[in-house]
Amino acid sequence: MDTIIPGSKPRRRFPSKSALILGLLLGVALVGLIAVIVAQNHATRKNNKYGIVLDAGSSHTSMYVYQWPAEKANDTGIVKQVEVCEVKGPGISSYAHDAEKAGMSLKQCMDRAKAVVPAGKSQETPVYLGATAGMRLLRMQNKDAAEKVLSEVEAALRLYPFSFQGARILSGGEEGAYGWITVNYLLGNFKESILPRLLPHIFSSRGTTGALDLGGASTQITFVPDQEKIESQGDIVNFYLYGKNYTVYTHSFLCYGKDQALRLKLVKDIQGKLSERYPDPCFHPGYKRTVKVSDLLTNPCTAGTFPSPSFLNIEVEGTGNYENCQGSIQRIFNLTHCPYSKCSFNGIFLPPVQGEFAAFSAFYYVMDFLNVTTAPMDEAVQKIKAFCSKPWDEVKAEFPGVKEKYLSEYCFAGVYIMLLLGKSYHFTEENWSYIHFLGKIGNSDAGWTLGYMLNLTNMIPAEKPYTLPLSHITYISLLVICSLMVAALLLLGFLFFHQPKCMRKAII
């Protein structure tokens, strides 16, 4: 019999059998809870699919890795971008005279893709390479060189353990259409029930969103007109997506990307000039650049458009004047000839712009640098005007980390974008706010690559539908039951080890 010392607290007894049973039950409940979570989530991760798309643009190449669950969710998987890699060096079209380097240039990014995609998924992961306007121009200039570049790129991509699906040159219409698919897929405009709108506070329209794409060598406009008859049959693309038909207007303007447009402007400026020195209002005061005449004479966008001058180089000297720059650029657009009821420029049919638009690629990068992505039209003009008038030395000092080539051309690019969207596409102060300049939608880059893969993989079907170990209801029910058991057992343990006063009499 235990002796109780006066003034001391009674020693608590804890029944050993009860403790053992309680511990076992708690362990079983915890193991069950963990097992349910791990089994369900592991099964989901195990059945992920991957796809790789390389965007071989005129100035550079980008690689994107996409991931989606193999099982269908209302006839499609929800795709997310898990990796992006910028290939070092210029676009593959720049390797026309050294084609082997085009394939070699992709190595760093493809090695990165190999590290991202699980080894067990490599053989079933498709790889696509789509070349855009830079290669379209090379094919116009030298078809054999273009085919050689593609052949070397294909040989390099076949060295990797993926399912190579081909390297090809996209048409301008395809580039525009796939960009439109990407934008509307990511915004959830095709199937709201499974793809919630990612930017509800920016995009308010319940219909589809137009796509505005600007590259180095071409630019595209794509949208669904509002009950408008498309007078130019070559600009129609029909899609059947998620049970609905879409008649889409799309047009690609080759040679009107920002890099080639600058060359077009320069050719217009020097025609009839006797001096090799040219004051250019689209560059900052104090800026100087030397341009080889031979580059203009051999470029597919400018070759044959002007007689060869007597000088070999053009010495460009910036003057930084917005109005004069605008007048200089305007000459590359023919806004007078229109064989249709309405046109954009150069006699190309354009229905009235309708609804909201996502403007990406160079549209976004230029306007973001100029800090006018959300500015009203008038305010954007004033900001670009002020930027263009800054002396070159001040601009370099303000942006020391930006490459000189890009930094020097932001003035031209800003004026060009305002003219292209305003005068050519007929956006006004009233509907300017319907243009949303963006680089990403959610976590995915805006561009044609995702739409291209979605189209070629038949909107991500589940080749082998995979059934999860537990249905959603069963999974949630087991989680609740195991959690309640753990909580109840922990409470019992607490009461046994820390007994309140009302229970102490039982053990004295």
C-alpha cells in the first residue's frame, strides 16, 4: 500500500495496457492517414505527361516544357508550363552558312529538358520544333540553306531520348492561330467549367480574346469578328474546340516584325539620298550606328526595293524626334489602297477589331520597358515622346544593364507599335484599354507554342485513362475519418496523462 506524504501531490497511475492500446490505435490512425494521402498523390504524379516545344524565332530560340495529368478532365488535361530555357545566340536562320551550329546551339536547353522530364517519361514525351518568320525569310532567299538548317536541327534533337515529332517552318497563319489558341486556353475561354479564368480582374469579356503577336520578322493579328463577313477567304481559320465552332480571322504580316520594319524604314529614308550620313529621328540624340548597304540589298524584305547607292555604309545619327519618327515609319505602310470594304494596310482586309486583346512577345517587352502597358493611349504617346528625346548618354547611364542594340531601338519600337496598333489596326482612345500587354498568363508564357502542342496532341487526350486508387468522395471520407481518429486518440492521451481534478479521486 502506497503511503501518501502530507502536502505532496498524489502519484498518478497510468494503466500500461490502456497506454499500449492507445498507442497502437494512434499509430494505426496516423499510418492510415499518411498512406491515403501518399497513395493518392503518388498515383497522380506518376501519371503526368510531358511535352517539349522549341520556338525557333528570327532573333532567338526558346524551349518550353509542359506538363499535364494523363487522365482526362472533361476531354482535356489542364496543361502547365514547368520550364522555359532561352537558347544562347541568334535564331537558327542566322546559321545559314554554318548549319551544323544551328543544331549545336540547342544542346544546353535540351540538356535542361532531359533533367526536368523524369527518365521513365522520356520516350513518350513529344518534342516539336516550329520555326517562324526568320526561317520563312531564309527559305525565300535560299531554300537549300533553309532545308540544311532544319536537317541539322532535326539530327541534333534525335540524339535525345524523347519522341521527336519533327522540325518544320510554320506559316504566318499558323503562328497567329496557335497564339490565339494559347491565349484563350490559358484564360479558360473555351471551357470555363474546367479552366477557371486566370485573370478575371483584367479580362472581363465572356467571349474569346484576340491575339496580337509581334516578333522580329513578322506580326500577327487574330480574333473572332463580331458577326462580320470575312471578305478575304485566305484569312479564315475554322476551329472546332470543346464542342463549339469558331470562325477566326488571322493575318500575318511578313517583314513587319520590329527588326525588319526598321530596315524597311531605313530603305525608304535613304532612297534618293546622295550622302552616306543620315539623321534618324527614331534614335536618341547623340546615338550613332553604321549600317552596311550590302545587308539591305540582300535582305529578302528590302532586296530589289531600291537602287544600289554609291556608298558602302550608312552612318545613322540619332535626332530623337517623335513626330518626325512617326512620319518616317508611316511611309512603310500603304494606307490608301484597299480592295475590300475595310483594310489594315497594304491592301489587306481587316474586319473591325472586336472585344479584348492580349498583346504579347515584343508588344509586351517594348511597352513594359517603356512603362506604358497600362497607360491610356494619349499618355503612352507622351511617355514614348519623352523617352525618344533623351540624349543617348543619359539613356545608357539610366539603363546600364541593357544591351546597346536593344536599348537603342526602344524608341523606334515604341513609335512603331503605336502606329501599327493605331493607324493600321484601327485601335482608338476609346478601345485602347481593351488591349492587355502581357508576357505571361498565370505561370505560362503567352505565345504560339502551347497552342501548337495542344493542336498536335489532339487537345491532350488521355491515351490510357488512368483510374486513381480512390474516388474523390472515398478519398475525402477516409481523410476525415483518419483525421478524426487521430484527434480523438490524442485527446484521450491528453486526458490520461494530464488528468483534471475531477478525475484524481479515482487514482488516489
